[in-house]
Amino acid sequence: MKNFHLFFLCFFLIAIGFGLFFYKYSYLDFPIVPNSIVEVWNLEIKIRFETEKQSVKVRLNIPKNTQRYTITSESFVSGSFGLVTDISKGNRRAIWSIRKSSGIKNLYYRAVIQKRGKPRKEVPTEAEITEHRLDDAQKLAAQNIITAIYTKSADMDTMISELFQRLNKEEPDENVLVLLGKESTAEQKVKMAVRILALAKIPARVVYGIDLKEQRGLKQLRTWLEVYFDKTWRAYLPKTRLPEIPENYFSLYKGNYPLVKLKGGDKLRFVISVSPNQEEAIKKAVEHGRIHSPNFLKFLSLFGLPIQTQSLYRVILLIPIGVFLVVLLRNVIGLKTFGTFMPVLIALSFRETQLLWGIFWFVTLIGLGVLFRFYLENLKLLLVPRLASVLIVVVLLMLMLNVFTQNLGLELGLSIALFPMVILTMTIERMSIVWEERGVKEALQQGAGTLVVAIVAYLIITNQFVGHIVFVFPEVLLVFLAFTILLGRYTGYRLSEIGRFKSLIAKENGKI
């Protein structure tokens, strides 16, 4: 029962840790690699019109998040107009209105678009077949086309490809001429494809979007077709006839509606501008989280804390990683150290002094401190006064070494002041006691083990990738907690003891 409780607890911690991790990574697009750069696009739609002392209402279809892209921020420039946003027939709309206005007016919609790190499955909306007005001749032509493309296709993809092949012919047949005439645009072809498919009871819709590349003064939108089958919407370009659109295509809205609709004015014009940019992935992920998961970001992310507090936790969150490493090296490898936390705190000090200087100062201070500790032993002092004396000597030694290195022009020597003085004092005391009780060899072994563990911990906690993962995804510490608990029940041989118990191990395996 106790083992079940232990394993259930560890499984629960690991599940929570990885669950939060994958949510941040897959939904909020938090980057795993530090200093990641993402490409973002600034979209602006400018609406211009004229009005003469009358009420005005302007409707603009505005984009929403897609499978490939997410809107991290958006803003509206409305002037004296009132503004509301709503959702109608699956599309987002911005509606500007005013009771009375005159003259030339300009309205703006601006958004920052970011590509998702991982494409997301779109939740399919209800597929409805809209009835379209076709006269008798057009209905007959459409039926003829449906019959022809159905017999020459094997599935939906080939059927749509066959349909666009007929609509795109330079010399269209008589059925296409009846429906489209001699000349037609890509938009008209997509709209007609929707009508033909509706006659065949196949749900389809027009999609209006843009190509995300540097362009200003764009007045014509890209148009493609989406067809509903197998419980999902699939996109088709009229030109390529393939069941896929280019990755840089971003949909603004869907349906047979104009981008902008004006009531109470005239001379309506709109201009779309797109400009690419590059920003830090973590910054865009935080902005995305504030829009789409504000409560999650507030309580389960460190980016809502003040900058000074964030800097502090960038160091504090590394301590559990170092402690887990100490547990692994002591309980599994078999290295001996002075305490559990001492090597980790020394490793954190090495972050400031740099590794080689840190090793030099550690060995020097511990060596001189132990010599002074042995001298105090002859004075027969009580424990507390003895520790206080060692601490005072440690501070004086640090001061002397700082002054000495400064006079030599070694600026790195100044960072020795960042060593934890109390930890050094306790290390000196512990090493002296081991020296007296267990001998020189044991004291040097534990001292060397402490230094080795501190060096390994330093190499791990100063790794940029480790620091990034722990700070951006602090929930991974739950996983480390689970493995630490599991290691707490480990009672097998340590690697350093294999040679010592080699004969016993052979006997257990039946070799002797």
C-alpha cells in the first residue's frame, strides 16, 4: 500500500508537470529554445469614405485565430465613432457608428499576426448549404458539370481538381460560358464553384485572405475555396487545384460577403498593408497568453512578476536542479560531500566568480580556514565562539585576497565577495571535524567530492537551455520532485561501491 501511494504521488506530479509544460508549449507557443526569434506581421486595414451630415455605420470583417496563425494584439483607430465587435456567421466584425458626421473620414484596424509554433486543428463549424439563385439555363449547365466531374473523379480532392480545371480553361466549354461568360476573375470562379457544389449538396464556402509578405496599398484580396467533408473543412486554391493553400496565406473572413460595408456614406475605399517583423518568441508568447489565457498566465507563469523578482527567481529556480543532481551523485554514484546543499550553493557562487577563479578561491579559503580552525582547537573554545571566530577569519581572508588581487589588476578577484561566508565557515568546520574523527583521507575525499559536485552542478545550472526551461516552464520542477522522491527509495549498490562489493555481487548472481 505504501509503494502504491508513493508511485501514485510520483505519477501525479509527473502528469501535472508535463501537462502544464505541453499546454504552454502547444497552446501558448512558449519557446523551448532560448533566444528564439519568431516572424510576425503587422497588418493594417485603412477605410476611407465621405459622408454628408448623416448617420454612418461601417462594418469590417476582421480576422480571428487560424490553424497556422494567431493574433497576438490588435487595435482600432475610431476617432469620434463608437466601436463594438461581434461574431456573425462565424466571422468577427468591427462595427463603427456615429449619429451624424460630415466630410472625409478614416478608420483603421491594426493587428500583429504570429505564426504558431505548431499548427493546431481547427474546430469545425456547422456546415450549411446555402441556396443560390440560378436560372434554368445555369442550373442545367451546373448539373452537366457536376455529372462530368463526378464520373471523372475518385474522391473529393480529384473532384474539386476536375471542377477547377474546367473553370480555368482558356477556352471554356459551353456550360462554363453559361455560368461565367468569356472572362472571369479568380474570385468569380470560386463563388461559382460554391454554387455548383451546393447544387450537388456539398457544403462549400469562399475564403478571403491575404498573402503575408511585404505589400502596401493592397486593394484586392486572395480568394480560395473551402469544402466540408470527413467532418472537416479543406482548402483548395483555384489555380493549383491542390487540397492545400500556401503557408503564408492568412484568412481574413469566410463567406460571400464584402470586406467592408458602408451605410450612410459614399466613395468607400479600403487599403490593406502588411509588413513583416522579427521579435523575441517569448515576448510574443506572453502577449498571446495575456489575450487567450490571462488567468493561466497570471497564476502559473513568472512573467507577471516584477522584473526584479523575475531576476531573483532565475537563480532560485536553479537550486532544485542542483539539489537533484546532488541526490543523484550521492545516492546512485556514491560521491561523498559536505552536506546536501553546500555543493549547490558553492556552484551558484561559481556563476559569479567563473569556474576557474571559483575553484582557486574555494581551495584557498578552505585551506587557510582549516589551518586556522586547527589553531583554535588548541585554545579549547566552545562551539559557538569557535564558529564565530572562523567566520571573522573568513571575512578577513576574503578582504585580504580582494585587496591583493585588486593591486595586481585582477578584476575577477572582486567577485570573491559573492561567496556565501556562512557556507564557507560551515564547510571549514565540517572538514575539520571529519579530519579529526575519520582521518585525513576521509576529509580530503569529502572535500574533493564537494568540489566535483559543485563543478558539475555549475556546468548544468549555467547552461542557457536549462535556465530557460526552468524559468519559462517552472512546472518541470514537479517532475524533478517526483524523481527525487523515487530516488529516496533507492537501496541498491552505488556505482562507486561496485568494486568494493564485487565478490558479494558475484555471489548473489550465483557466480561463486
